[in-house]
Amino acid sequence: MGDWYLASATKLDSPDGDKLSLPTYTPGAKPWMLATVPGTVLTTLVDRGVYPDPAYGLNNMAIPESLHEHDWWYRTTFDLPASFDGKQLQLTFDGVNYAAEVWVNGSRVGDIRGAFIRGKFDVTKLLKPGQRNAIAVRVAPPPHPGVAQEESLTAGPGPNGGEEALDGPTFIASEGWDWIPSIRDRNMGLWQPVTLHATGAVRLGAPRIVSHIPVPDLTRADVDIDVPLTNPTQRSVRGTLELSFGEVHISRSVDVPPGGTVVSLTPANTPQLALHNPHLWWPNGYGDPYLYKLNMSFEVGDEVSDTRALHFGIRQVSYELSLFNSAGDLDRVLVTPDLKQHHADRVVNVDYRSIHPTQKPHIWAYSLMPGMEHSPAVAALQPSSLSPYLVLRVNGVRIAAKGGSWGTDDFMKRVSRERLEPYFKLQRDAHLNIIRNWVGQSTEPAFYQLADKYGLLIINEFWESTQDYNMEPMDDSLFLRNAADVIRRYQSHPSIVLWFGRNEGVPQPLLNEKLAKLTAELDGTRLYLPSSNDINLWVSGPYNYQPPQDYFTKLSKGFAVEVGTPSFPTARAFSAMMPKADQWPMSDDWAYHDWHPSGNGDVHGFMVAMAEKFGHPTSLADFERKAQMMNYVNYRALFEGFNAHLWTENSGRMLWMSQPAWPDTMWSIYSHDYDTQASYYGVMEAAQPMHVQMDLPTRQITVINNTRDALKGGHVQVTVYGPKSQVLTDTSCQVTAAAGSVVHACPRLELSAQVRREGMVFVELVLRSSSGEELSRNFYWTGTKPGSLRTLNALPQVKLELSAVRERGGQVDVSLANPSSSMALNTKLTLVDAQGHRVLPVYYSDNYLSIPPGGSRRIEIDVDPQVPLNGAVVYLHGWNAVSVHEKVSAPRRRR
């Protein structure tokens, strides 16, 4: 199809689809403008220069709320090749927000309602091969857009959402939340691609793919494939269905009746689908997220009627959790949905009358469905201290779920695969393995495709937020139609591990019951749990600053889906958000970009702790320097506290939030422009699959092995330095850690006694394999009380030795050495181009480094090979490191 054009319905003399969709209609220069499709109305208006970039400073306040107060028209014309004559033609809208009426060549072909349902229209009789054709689409906004909320230092963050929640399947966060401003068009528009698909008499639908693995035997797998075939003609069509993936090739003759049929292929009727030594899909850190490419075609005679290709993974998901049985007792069980006798059977009873309190305060549990206690899908487990909390298993292996929630992918729904992929790489590189699609706001193909590629599990929510706070959808049938299409469309993605009905609460009873039934009938291989918290899960929060040791002792137990703390961006990322005049002292620009003076993310505790540990900030540079020290320690503690009690008290911990929807200053671990602050590297450190750490507040040395292989004959090197960087202790101990285990190391080392004696010490930990390979390195500054860290202000300035060499293939190798007699703390590397601009996206193997006297580090910077680095420079600054820079030298010559 050709370019799309956009116009406000209020600016058209005759905004009627029968006229606008005629090829002979002459739009004129105004009010039509070239549209960005896929994209929202606001995206087009910003791209065409009508409004400034709303992400910068307070620009969003210059954009009128009236954008969502009327309809908009999209229009395109195109010449359809004469070769399409005799073809079946389907016009598909992959996503329109909120409602649309679709016109083709003067005729109205149908309507779409809800942001997450596809509009599919047979336009065979309307389009004219060999001639010019036209399509016009009238897009209407959500009917309850609510009232804009503008964050400021005085007003605070405002309410989370409002009336837009009444509209159900839409971007309810676009009304405004405490992490995103009000988006003026409420994300209305053709936000996903529009395609025209030409086929022969038979069209292939999206297959339903289910794999069965006889865990613990991972050498075999059975695959079931259901292939929908559509025949829009009035006669039966005989043809050949061809499928292939890996070493499997299938050919099946099929008679497709008018309307269509579904071809079900199983190992019983297709022995090739009983696989030996299959490649399995694993979450990040547990193995390769292997994806098979499935190619399908349907041939009628000598002609190909249709083709389709997609990727899928072979894996099994199961769930440990505690459920009430028919006698009212709480049983610990393992639920494996694909072992059910009938795929539509429901194992877990999520009716509100079957949700009961447990002995743990504020934590509830679901029940087993009647008759399911003896189902092959339910296996009894021994009582566990983890009861009643959820544990995820993939391919029979317990997964230590470490990740975060995405409020939404992008505040303007610019969600191409190219734009989203760096975010997924960053999460993968930080050793995270799970993402929560909060309230379904990131529901689009690229999101799931990239999660599959990078081994990131997905908890997928539907479009309701907090019970007894947010409003509830008015139209259940609309909600369910959108939900059904989402399940059908994405159920074969291996990354999806759970369906959540609602953020923080149970959907209203009738909708909840229908969602439970719908997910079982259309999927049946995953659990549907109504609520994202409280029921077999921990409570939500906290979201403000907490003492780091509390993440070890009392916060976010069990499976915790939301926990956050302030995470200030890098100085360069922050400076790119707003005008220089508004950057210091703290201004309304800060608050508008989510530095909250009140509410869930109240920064008061963060500021008090900063002043107590390091002193009051005196400038933006001083504030950012101190904030990064806080970022690293706090976010490392958040996941190291999880590690310390893994499988005894903890099974999952997820950040609120790992993904920034726009340039913000609060909870995200990296920036909207892909820059990475110290919190990112604190997470990267703590979430390592093989990791050594110092627990708080005990200062016990602990090794965590979250791999599938045992660590045998490993060694932990512990070096303790005094306040003046002098060595106090240098010792090592042997450690063995089974797969999936947490073990204490060096039990005779009394670090706390040394801290009491010195007031403040530095601790470096290095874990090595039996062959001497470094597996994990960690560094701490720790004192008897927060004020003890004031000692760090007196550290001498250190000039580090720096070199940077570009290797072939895009990688930059950086070498750092500390020739001084003092610590160099929290040292940040930044790669910039010849013009002084940050190179983004870019992936550092580590950053915010602390290097003891005489120490050295080697860092790899992964850069797209297409990015020119002639004249590029690596800048270095840190807590007490002299700011230096080094030009990136040319690749080494190979001899």
C-alpha cells in the first residue's frame, strides 16, 4: 500500500467515508499531512513539526488536550497489481486505538473496537486489480479519556489513572500515572501495521503449537500443531499442507470445506512430531532460548495458495504453589497444565469464593478445582517454607525469577522491533529473566518476539488496574473479544509463562470467571491467576527508599511482583531531558519527569539517606555523583537480598519498574535513550547466574548458583581493606555449590568484627572455578552506621590508567589500572563519538567499577559494527577518580 495521510475530522468539509475512500477524492494540501503508520496521531503531529517533542522538559504542556476530543481520518491510495486478479484479498489492521470504521473504495467494510483486537476484512470484491484503490479509516478516541494530570513539586504525582479505565482494552496509562504524564491523544491511531494479504482459495491461519516434555527426561518431546485453514469460497478445495522445522518435514493432503477447517497434527497421526534430542527453549541464564523456524505452505495443484513462517520454542512450564483442597487444607502441589486430560480443563479455582486467607498475614491462596486433586496435572509436594508462594519451573527446573514490570514500552507507542530490541538486550545482559506486561500495555508482536529471542519470560496481564482504586471496564464482551484475540495471537510464544487478570486485585466476578474459562479453552498450557499480588504472591511495594539491609530481612518475600526505589539517571541522560536552566536546583521539570516529592515514590527518604551518608548535595554534579553511589548499593541489595533466602523464603522478585516509558528520573534501571546508570550495574552484579555476595546485615559470604551445573572445587577470595585502603585481610576458602543452590562460604571469616574495629572497610570478593576462571567479582564499602560512609569523602583523587582499542566486529576493549595506593570507587565509562555525543545504544560488560590499589579491569563495550567510531573517545569519571578520556584506537592488526 502507499503512504498514509492524516487529517482531523473537524477540519474536513465533508468527513464522510464514502467520499474520502474514493480513489477520485482530491484531498488538497490542507488539512491532510503525511502520517506515521504504524504510529499514533501525536506521533504524526510531532514528526511533522506541528508540536515539539513532548519528552523534553515541559513541552508536553504545550500540546493541547483537544487532540483526543474528536475523531481523525487516515487515508491511503495505491495501485493494485493486475496479477492480483483472481486472488483472495484480506485487509488486516494489527492494532487501532480506540475504535475505527474502515472504508474501501466507497464502501464501509466493518468496524474495529479495542486497541488489542485485529481487524480482518475480506476485500476481494471491493479492490480493483490493475487500478488505483483507496482506503479511509475514521479513528475515534477512547470515550472516557479522563482529565489530564500535570506533575509538579507542589501538586505531586497526582492520581494513577482515572476514567479511561472504564474503556477496558486500551492504553489506560495514557491518562497519566506516577511514571508517565497525560498523553494528549491518549495513544489513538493506527498504532500497529496495516497489511494487504493476497492468497489463493485457501488461507493459512496462525497455528497453535504445544510441546510436551516427559520431565525430567529432556531427550524427548512431543509437539502438537493445530493449523487453521480458511476457505472463503463456496466450494470445497483439495490441496497439500506442507510444514517443516528443524529436521521435521510434513506433507498432508487436506480437503478444505467452505468456511474452513483446522488440521490437528500430533505424534499419534504424525510420528515425525515425536522428537528425539530436541533443542529446548530456556529462560535467560539457564540455557539457550532456542527457537525453531516453522515454515508452512498450502498448495492447490501446482500453485501455492498461501505461505506463513514463524518461530516457536519447545519448553514445558509448571508451577509450584499452595492450594486449598476440598477439605479446606492448604496443600503444596506442582501443577503442570499440559498434563491435563483435556486441555480446556481448569486446575486452579479462581472464583472469589475459593480464595481464602493463609496463616501468613495479608497473603491469600487459591483452591483446586473440584475433582482436580487426582488429576495427572497435579502432583503432591512436600510441605515447604515457601508456602503459599508461587515458584516457576521451566523444563522441570526451578527458575529464580528476577526481572521487572514494563508500565508501557513507549509513551507514544513507537514500538518497532528496531526501537525495542536494545531494551531487551539490556535486560538480557543484566541477567534478568522475566518481564511483567503491566495491564497489557505492551501487547504487540515485537514485544513477544524479542522476549522469545532473549529468553525473557512474560507475565501477561489484561487491561484492569488496582481493585477498589481504579475504575472497572464497562463492556465485558468488548474486553473478552480483545482478550480472545490476544490469546490466539500470542499463545504459541514460549516466553509467555502466566496470564494475570488484573493488576492488584481480582477482576469483577463475571469477567474473572469468563477470563479463566477463555484462557483455558484457547490456551490451556499456562495458569490464569486473577491478581498480580496478595494471592499466592507477595504484596505490592514499597516504592520509596529503604535501608539496603531490609531487602534481606523483611521486604518482598515469596514471589514479589512489584518493588522499587529511586534510580536517578546518568548526568548526560538527565541533561538531555530538560533545559539547562531547569536542571538545578530541583524544579518542576524534575517532578514532571517523575522525581516525586510525595506519593508512592516519595524521594524524601532517599534525600535524607544521601545527606546522612555523603552530605547534602551542593550542585547537580555533586547530587548525581552521590545518587549513583546510592543507586548501585540499593539495587544490588534488592536482588542480593532475594538471593540470600532463595528457595527458603524467596522465589521471585521483580522491579517496579525495569523499563522507562519516557525520560524519567525515578524507578527505571536504564534511560529511555538506552543510557545505563549505576542501578543497572548493581542489578547486573546481583543477578549473575553464578554469584558471590556479602549478605546484609550479617556480612556472611554467600555463593549463589542459579545455573543447571554444579560448581565443584571453586574458591572465594576475600580481601578486606581499611579506611585508608590498607589490606586488613586477604584469604580464600573452597566452595562447592550444587545446581540451583545457595551456600555459605568462609564461615570463619568475621567481617562484622573488622567493621566494628575500623568503623568502615572495603571488601572485595572474587569467585573462581577449580581451573582459576573468574566467575564473579563483587566490591563493597560498609560501615558500622550510615554516617560512617562520610569517610569516603576524604578519599584521595586517583588517576587511573585508561586505554581503549576497537576490535574487529564492533567491540571496544577498555583496560583500566589503578597505580595508586588508594581505592577508586564507582568509576563510570562513557563512549562518545567524534562530536561528543553518547554512542547509544551500547552495551558495557560492566560499569561503575571500584578498583583497589594495584588492581586492574578489562571491560568490553559492544557497539553496532555499523556505527562509525572514527574519533570516538572513552570518558572516565567516578567518585574519586580524576576525569580523564582516551581516544579509541584502531583495530589491532592480525599477524
